[in-house]
Amino acid sequence: MAAEVPALIYYIPLIIFMIMGAIIPIASLALVKIIAPLRPGRRKISIYEGGLSPIRDARVQYSVQYYLFAIVFVIFDVEVLFLYPWIYVYASKFMESFLVFGSMNIAVFEMLLFIIVLLIGLVYAIKKEALHWV
């Protein structure tokens, strides 16, 4: 009778992959640090953008509304990403399982609750004028 293979043997490729994933970046950074010549100069450490010397400070203060608009965009972009798989899986089975209480109705309820919470967030963003572009 053949000996049983221990379950940990199946994790050997994963362990090797994790070790190599840690060693390769560290080794490449160390190799660059060792091999690369270090000759700093005034022209080398200056800012280069299009061949022109910088005129003013590169830090520009943006309005908070840019960030609010970006956050609202990301939230509703994620909502769309969550809706596509849900629609694909549950759209055909929605009407036939609507009367039977089961896992399908729980999933539909959870997704509808998710949509309602995001719609409340949209109404809040509209009332706070986060979508009003200045």
C-alpha cells in the first residue's frame, strides 16, 4: 500500500514563490546600489522637466472639491463593479425565485440594501454640493 502524502507538501510551490518574491526585489535593489556609479552634481540633482528650469514651487494647493468629486466617483465606480456580477448571476433567476424564500432572495435583499445605502450617499453628496463643480 502506498504511503499517504502529507498535506503540507502541496504548499511547497507557494512557499517557494513567496521566498522568491521576497528575495528578487531585495537582491535587485542591492545589486543596483552596489553597481551603479554615484556621481552627484549640481546639474544632475536639479529638477528636470522639459528642459526648462523650474520657475516656482511645484506644490500647488487644490480645492477640497476636487478630492470630494474624486471620492464620489470612486464610490460609484465601485458600485458599478459590484453590480455587474450580481446582474449576470441573479437577473435570470430573480423572477422565478422571488416568491420562494431562500439564498437567492437573501442575495437580492443584500444587493438592494447595498444600492439603497449608496443612493443615500449620493443624496448626501448632492445636498452637500460635492458634485457642484466650481
